[in-house]
Amino acid sequence: MNRRAFLLLATLCSLPARAEAQAALPSLSVSEAHEAARAGKIVLVDIRTPEEWTDTGVPEGAIKLDMTGSGFEVRLAALKLDYPGKPIALICRTASRTSTLQKKLAARGWRELVNVRGGLLGNPSDKGWLAEGLPVTPYP
């Protein structure tokens, strides 16, 4: 372990639980998420609805997992087992739902979730998948 990683780990271990929960959660830009997914470093999961998938297509390589469907969290947990050690990167329309979901699940102990900033359509702070010209797969 290098010195920087050791210091970061030591700092995190010394923080109170409340401060840890308030720490910034991991995120990637859409371009970073695309490259990481292509390299097999993350599992990209599109949590939008089938209607949204039909409207825009699905990011290339993403697993479709409708967050409004029954058993969503159980199916998401199954992905952790299917892809051990790989972070799960969540993408939605604008990154609003994924950010909220990431915070909610982090409060329950999930530590390996990454928010894809900008989502498919973008937001005032981040360009989206489509605006960056990244590939999508038609649905269905």
C-alpha cells in the first residue's frame, strides 16, 4: 500500500460514522464510465424504466435494471455476487435518481456504488451520455 492510500485509509478509519456518511460518494463522468465499462473495470447498470430505454436506447454494455420493479435491491445485490470486486456504476436520465439511490444505499452499508454524473440526457453541471456521443443499444 502506498503512503497516500495508507494515510487516506487511516483518516477514514478515524472519522466518526456520521462524518463518513457525509463524505462525498464516488462518481464518474459519462466518458469515464464508458471507458471503465469497456475495460471491464465496472458493472454499468441502467436503472431507468423500460419506457425510458425505448426513448433513448441503453448505454452500450449496460445491464438494464428498472429501479421501480419489484425486487430491485435484491437483484442489484445479486449483481455484486455475479461480479465480485467490481464497483457497480449506476446511470439514469440526469443522475438525480442515481445520486439519491446511491446515498440511500450507502446509508444501508453499500460501499461499492458509483454514480454516473450527467446520466443519459445531462444536467446543468454535467454532459450526458448522448451529448458526449457515446454508443447506445436500441431497446427492445
